[in-house]
Amino acid sequence: MKATKNYYERRSADNCGTNFSITLQKIEKVWNAITDKDEMKKWYFDLAEFKPEPGFEFQFYGEGKQGEKFLHLCKSDRSNSKEKLTY
């Protein structure tokens, strides 16, 4: 999810700012869903702690189709606020 300043300016100019505001709200909602541990727990991850910053290590269990448990070991390696998070 990479949002450029030009994209925002174009959307704002084309629609008198209405879509610009909605787009920013959606980006904020998605960013919170993938970086806030309480929000992440609502849709999948149950983490003790999470920080969207390079070098942060975390783990969680996922469940397979037949109920088997899989441990995921992760490390954040890139984070640009509300633009990109990789791990």
C-alpha cells in the first residue's frame, strides 16, 4: 500500500476533497488493522506485543484446515508510516 502525495493531490482536486478525506480514513483504518495488536487480534493475529518498526521480532500461531497449529516467527524489516510495512 503506497500512497503518493501526487495521488492525494489529484484525488482532492478532482473531487473537491471529498474522496481525499475518505481515502485518508481508509488508509488509517488499514494501517491500524496491520500495526495495532488489538486490531490485529480482531481479524487474525493474537500477539503479546507488536511495534511497526524495523527489527521488531514477534511470533504467533496460525491454524491449518484440519486444526493443526503452525508457529510463525517474524521480524519487521521495513516500515514507512502509513505507506509500507514488511516482515
